[in-house]
Amino acid sequence: MSNTLFSIIIPTYNRADFIHKTINSAIAQTYTDFEIIVVDDGSTDNTQEIVEKIKDKRIHYYKKENAERGAARNYGIKKANGNYITFLDSDDLLYPNYLEEAHNFIELQSDISFFFQSYDTITPHGVVISNSNKYRKNIHEELITKGNFIACQGVFIKRDIMLSNLFHENRTLAGSEDYELWLRLSSKVGIYHNPKTTSALIQHDERSVLNINPQQLINRKLLMIKLLFEDNIVSEKLTPYKRIISSNAYSYISLHLAMTNYKKDSFNYLIKSIKASPAFILKKRFFAIVKHLLF
């Protein structure tokens, strides 16, 4: 049995400009029973040099061939010793209370396999743009109907659950591999929310959804739907919502195609979204798509 409560897994690829600050935010925790596993997914910059200069025995650095984020996280999961796995992208930050609040939340529960904490979205200069903390009556259902409001930093999963429910490693899914896993896990073991704000997602230019190749975006969202309904347990739980899930995926594609001026393709996916779920025309995203298509 592990003597470590938390394993913080940091996948990274060519983030030398961010990684030092990210790791230092993990080191600066008020709760100290943790390890940090940095998985370098084939970086070609000086990431390794920067990580190895940070002297802390809790940091374990591994370098592997590039295979995308899902594979990098899975590699770290298999190296982890903590009872709970948590994730931190190499361009984001943890606040000092991140693990302490998670520990307190676990102590209040009789048994909990999967939960997440609230986070800020901030500019590279530290200005808070938004906060994810909202009251949610039914987290599992809202995760299905409203899309992915969970960031990787903030998620905590029991290691044994994680080992039997790894991220899909198909490169085509990259960018939706986390959302697919959250839906899969919440369908199987349930999901809880600790409303404490304990981390920050940094909104920088390289993260912009406008950088996505349109065909890659389409392939990614369609593959996510396919994978969800290949799992019998998950499919049973999600089948009542299949039309909504499909509509959300189509509308997500439509919005981002409209924002990048692929208006004909955007319109086609807008129609697909409405056909899958006519109630979509009452949602804010519908009006956002129409606005981008008209102007």
C-alpha cells in the first residue's frame, strides 16, 4: 500500500518557457504528502535541463517518445505511487491550498473515487478572467448536457480506478481525451465537486481553439462520440442522452468553424446539431453560431 496520498502528473511538450513556474507552484503546497511525476513527451527544447535544475526529491522526471497528452498521462499514471492521481498541464498553476483542500474534502467523504475542484482562468499576467465555481445540482448530467467544464488540474481520481480506466491514446482524440474520460468515469463511479478554488488555467495564445485544424476538430469530436458508446457500461448510462451528446459535439464543431470563417461547413454542422436535438435553438451557443455566420 502506498504511503503517498497524492501523485501530481505533469505531461509536457516543448513548454520550457512555462514548466519552471508550473513545477514551483506544485512544490509550494501547504500539504506535503505528494510526489511530482513529470513526463516529457519528446520535447526538443531545453525542458529537461530546466526540470533537472529544480532540486526536490519529490520530483521524478521521465522522457519518452512523443505520443500526445493521453499517452503521456498514462505513462505517468503507471509510474505513480499515490493513492490519488491528479493532473497539471505544464502551462498551468496550482495555488498553495490545492492539495490541502483535496485532503480535507477526502476526509469528509466515506469513500470517493473521482472529484474535481474549482479553478480560475487567468491571463499570462495573472489577471482573473473567470472562475469555474458554479452550483451544480447533478454534475454527471450537466457534464453531458453543458459540455466540459472540468480542467485537468483540479481532477482527483483513485489510483486503482485510474489504472483500469486510462486515457485513450488515439492521436485523433487529442484535445477531447480528457472530456471523454470524465464522461466515462462519471458514468461508472460517479463524480463529486469540491467548490474550493485551488488552481489556475492560463489562457495564452498557443492554447487558443482558433489554432485548431478544422478537419482535425471534426475527426476528434466524432471519434469521442464513437468511443463513448463502445463501452457497454458507459453506453447504458449515456444512451438516453445520445442525441444531446451528438448535438453538443456538432454545435461545438459548428461554432469553431464559424469563428475561423469556414461558414459553409459551419452551417452544415449547425443543421446536424438541430436535427439531433431541436431544443438546441434555445441555447446561447446557437445564437453565437448564427452571429458568426451572419457577420
